[in-house]
Amino acid sequence: MKNQIAHTSWPGRFSSIGILPVLLAGLVSLQGQPETSGEEGWESLFDGKTMAGWRGFNQPGFPQQGWVVEDGCLKHLKNGGGGDIVTVREYANFDFRWEWRVGPGANSGVKYMVVEARRAPIAHEYQIWDDAGRPVDKESTGAFYDVLAPRNPPLKPSGQFNQSRLLVQGLHVEHWLNGEKVLEYELGSREIEEAVSASKFKDVPGFGVKIQGPILLQDHGGEVWFRNLEVRRLPARESR
């Protein structure tokens, strides 16, 4: 099956600076783009100090409330508002790794293959939730939210940092939690078609189609901390 990627355009992207001096070009890029980390091929999506590289969902700028930088973390305040935030850059094939922790009972998520055409994002979601001790299902931490349940997710208790990884390459997707692969699937497979048809996304046109888009951090009203967010672009490949 050929890897078909739909490309979309988003607000807030940077245009070419044309013939402006090279020095000015460097200053402009530093204001809104993520830095390159020390390891080859990896981009740091958060410098631990500023909101550079992020903007509000369906907004050209960063939200005026809800999100703060605290102790080297990008934090959403409990009931702080502000809405979801997305990366300035878009990604199609990538390896994204980050650390996170949540307050008691808090719920959040990382969304990918994001469409911003509507008021709410249409996207696949890596679920994040303080759900330790709860039966594992399609809403558990590490799930492809409401579509596929994770396998034995090794979740740490509220207040402790977890390590997550999201890999998207060609039609292949993997969810990892604290060093364990808890879920994988193939876009366009019979498994996914059946799982989507049994989910709340069954009537969403194009849900499950591979697209290029930003990475989204969800505002679900809870207190959540993100740190060490890094992404590496990967070459496209066919389904395994």
C-alpha cells in the first residue's frame, strides 16, 4: 500500500525573509523555531525558558493564559484555560520523545496528524491520564484514544515523571511508555478500519488518513507538566 500523505496549510507559519541580511534571518528564526539539540538529527521543541516554537491551536500566537514555564517545564495550570497548543513546525514521519507528569486525576494528551480546519482538533491522540489502578481500556494512558487500548502500560503514580515516545513512519505507528512499547498499528489496515468504525470518530471524514501536521499538547483542564520534548524527522517508508 502506497504511503499517501495529505498536506495542509496552517496559520502562523513563517514566510521567507527574502533578501534581509543573514544576521537578521538568524534572529527571526530564533524567535519562533525550536532549537537543535546536541544529538544529531534531534530538534528540541522546548528550551525550558520560553514558548518559542509553539502557538495556540488555530491561533497565530501563543495563548495569553493557562500555559506557563515552571521549573524547566511547559506547564498547563489546573483550570487555567488557554486551549491546546501546537508546534509551529509540521511533521509527517518522526520520532517524538518527551517526559510528563500530571496532577491527581488530571487528563491530557499528545495529538498528531492534526487537522486545524475545525474548532476542535481532528487528530490521533496518545492518551495521558492519572489512571493508575483503573482497568486498561481505550482511554488508558498510552492508548490511541478511543480507538486502541495499550498493552499493560507501566504508568508511574501521579506526581512522578513518565517517559513517552511516539513513532510515526510511513503507515506504521508506535506508542511507548517508560521504555515499553504499549501499542502499534498500521494506518489503512483492517484492524484500524474496524477500530475507528467502533469509535466516536466513525463519522469523521478522513479520520485515520496519513497527513503532515503539527504536534499538539492538550488542554483538558488539568494540571500537567511537559519537559525534554525532542523530535527527529524520519525518512518515509512503506508499511511493514
